[in-house]
Amino acid sequence: MSIGNVDSRTLLAAYPYVNQMRKSSTTGKISFADMIKQTAENSSADRTEVYKDYLKQKYGNVTFKNVSKDHETLERLGKRMSGNDVVIAPNIVEEMANDPEKAAYYEGKIDDFFNDIPRKKAMSAAQGLVYQPCGVVIHEDGSVTYISGCSNDTPETRAKIKAEQEAKRKKQEKYRLIIEETANKRRQIASWQYQKPFMAQALQKGSFAFNARTWM
């Protein structure tokens, strides 16, 4: 639906919502209010497309597509995210463009995720972990998914893992030497057991020869 088909009452109703939108602090970026004004002057522009441009200016890496909520799909998506990604279902972004309350609600959800990153990083660091934000997904049913993860790839953790691996290696080496020593003793015993009958026979033959010489 183009702005040209929207009556004056609809436009007036939109302005309270427009005024609630936070303008970008980056110089040169246009606010949603300015976009609405430009759209009003150009009746061929689509309100939803204008709102998409506004979201891209506000959040940066924003895409519009349906994403399944199953774990495998979200995991694959999270691996491709860079930490500031926002994915919104097409039907939801259309609703946001035409419903100020829904726009405020979903933008609030997105803002909450990004605003909470410093706190999550601090909490993870206190536990020896690294917090890794991925992004936000708004599904076609209106549900919101925050995608993030943690890793233990810190200098302290790497040093701890290295020390544990070294201790494990030394322990394995100790066991290897004990096993090898035990195996050598077993081989010696087995060799003695094998040679014992022959040695006894040799001794008997030696004793018989001595006795024979004596009788002679």
C-alpha cells in the first residue's frame, strides 16, 4: 500500500509513533520521521519499504525472511551471524510498518538484546568464559529468539587446559613405564619357566657323569 492511498487521518495517527522513534546519533543518517515526510512527497514509495530502510539504518545488518524455530536451523544461522544481525519475518515487518505499538514492541525487544551485551560479557568473563552475541530473530508467528553463545577461549582457560593436558600426559607416561616394566618382568619369568626344565635336565646329566667318573 503506497502513501498515496493513505488518507490524512492515517498519516496524522502515524506521527505520534514517528515521534517515538529514536533518531540515529550518527551524523548524516535519516530518521524514520524524515523518511515519512519524504514518502509523503513521493506517493510511489511503499511504507513498508521505507520502514525497512529505517531499520537498516538503525540496526545495520537487517534481513527480512522467515526462519524456523528448530534448534538445527537456529544453530546454523547463529554460526553465520556476526553479532549485530537482525532477522525479521516479512509479515512482521509489514505489521510493524503500519502499527506503531507493534513497531515499538519489537524494536524494544531488539534493543534489549543489544543493550544487554555488556552485562552478559561481564558475567561470562567472571566465569572464565567469552560471551559471543549472534543476533535477534523475529519469527512469522511473532515470537522472538535471541541467539548467542559462550566459549572458554580465554588466556586463563587456555593455560589451565594446557596444564591439565600436561599433567595427563605425565600420568599416562608414568603408567606406560609401569606397564612396560611389568611386561619385562613377566617376560623374564616366562623365559625362566621355559628354561627351567632344560636346566634341571642339564644338572641331572652333569651329576650322573660325575658319579660315573667316581665309580670308575
